[in-house]
Amino acid sequence: MVAAGDGLPDLKPGVRVAANCETFCGTCYFCKRGYVNNCRSGGWELGCRIDGSHAEFVRVPFADTGLVPLPDTVSDEAALFVGDILSSGYFAADLAAIRPADTVAVIGAGPVGLCAMQCARLFGAGRIVAVDRDPFRLDVALSHGLADTVVDRRKGDAVRTVLDLTDNRGADAVIEAAGGDDTFDLAWRLARPNAVVALVAMYEEPQILPLPEMYGKNLQFKTGGVDAGHCAELVRLIAAGRLDTEFLITHRAPLNAIVDSYRRFESRPTGSLKWAVTPYER
């Protein structure tokens, strides 16, 4: 931070902070209930209604709720994903109502899905099944201990795998973090009767809810944009060594090379998860 407004005792110039992807007042009807995504005075401000954070300096409204001071033990890169990607993974695991020893299926092993797996473990999941089409991402899920079983949809049957692992019941909770053409359909098919299906993916097209076909499974569907109100807790968990997202950074580039980096990222190079933007090189 280089400057702070009045009435912000914990935020002073020189303090390192993690920035929230959402701007929220903390006092309206929705904020008081933890639904900060629906804040009456804020919402998706940064990069939508006002300048975003791919700049040397950014003005953050409601900084007392949107910025979390970082302890010396938490590096910049360790905290980089607190306000969006990790918050989304935590939100997904929380929505899924995971209970100890549950089998949790996570569709999508991208950054949000990988964070959801890590947070599902935090919530007590006993077995995590990662489902994706990208072998690199599935390898990351296995090598970092985020998933116990992986299913490459190009080769394997995710529904059959989950049924075999659960005595033919299905997953106790399903997190859909892919947003593919058929991943919503896969999500409810993976779920056992009376399970929770948490949908945090963003879809480009409307999804069909085939109620006659799923009748009798008594499923609960929970969906929505992330309520990123747990950033302070996530920072504490990182400091305690219970969460770690630095492995998501597969590439780095300085701010003045960001246009070229976006072009390269758009081509989806092999072995790419997240690109960290480093300070401007003068």
C-alpha cells in the first residue's frame, strides 16, 4: 500500500495486503449475512466498473473490508490467489456441505477446482476424485495430494469410477468447477441420492435440469458467484501451513510484458495454470 484513507487503523502505507476480487460495504442486508457478492453498495467493481489491478496503482473502495493485511510469514505469491481463486475454491467446498470422510467428486482441475479440492480436504473429505480432460492438471492434483483418484475423461468413465469407489452409491458431494458443454449433466450423475451438487462454474449457455430423469435422487443444487468474505481466515490458514496455492503459478512475467503474456496464455501452452504478474521492469 502507498496510501490509505481516514478511519483505516490496520491499513497504512507500507503494509502488504491481499486484495479481494469483490468490493463490499460490510453493513448492508446482504453483507451482514455473508452474501458479499450481492452487496448493495459494491459488487464486482475492480476491473468491471472501475480500473482493475493490472496496473501499477489501484484505488480500492471499502478497503477496510476488501484488503487483508499480510503477516511477515506469508509471501506475496503465497497470498496472490486469496481474494479470488482460493476464495472460490473455499466457497465451493463450503457450499458442498462436506462431512468427515465424505467422497467428493470435483469436476475441473483448473485453478478453482484444485483450490476446491484443497479446501474440501480442509472440510474433512475422506476421498477426493478429480475429473478433467487435461493430463497435466490431473497430474498436479495427484502430485500435490489434492486428489486420491483422477479420471481423464478422454479415456475413463467418471460415473463408473465413482460408483466403484462408493459401493455403487455415488459421490457424497460434487463440485462442478469446469463449465463445459456436458459437465453440469455429469455433476448430477456423479452424485449419490440426497447429495449436494455445488455449481461454481461459469456457463456460456443455459443448462437443462432434467427433473424427470433425476426424480428420486433428491439432490440439492447450490450455485452462485463467490461470496469472498473469508479472506482473513484464508490468510490465517496459509500462515498456519494448512493451505498452499503457490504451486498454481506456472509462469511469471513483468507488468510491461503483460500484453504478450496474455497472447501466450490464450494459446493454452502445455503445463500452464496461472501466470503471476511481477513488478514493472524499468
